[in-house]
Amino acid sequence: MLTKIFGDARMTYRGVARQRAISECCLNTDLMPRWRGPQVMDDDSKAMGWVCHSCGREFLPADVENRRLIRAE
């Protein structure tokens, strides 16, 4: 019914915005833990990864200390 009103949908592609460098984004912010499940959410040492909510990059636990990035690629 919507195609009768609006016509067929056109497939379009948008360019992906260029991500900022890690040194400009992730080094200066607290990273958020990514958990295996709700039973381990109280212990940061059990996080399976860390996420920067500014850019969406994910980091391994070995790269993070006290919710801050300690080494970058």
C-alpha cells in the first residue's frame, strides 16, 4: 500500500563519515565495558571488551586499564 502512495524505494548509498583518530577520541574518554552477562557486571576485570561511545570502536581488555586506553594500534 505504501508503494502505491510513495512509489518504489530507491536504493541509495551514503558515504561513511571518516572516523577520528584514536588519539583524538578514545584516549581522552572513559571507555564502557562490554559484559558477558548480567552476573558479572559488577567487576570490570570480567569485561570481555571495552567500547568508546564517541566513535564505536571496541578494544580488548589488555588495551584498557581503569576504563582508559593504555595502548593503541
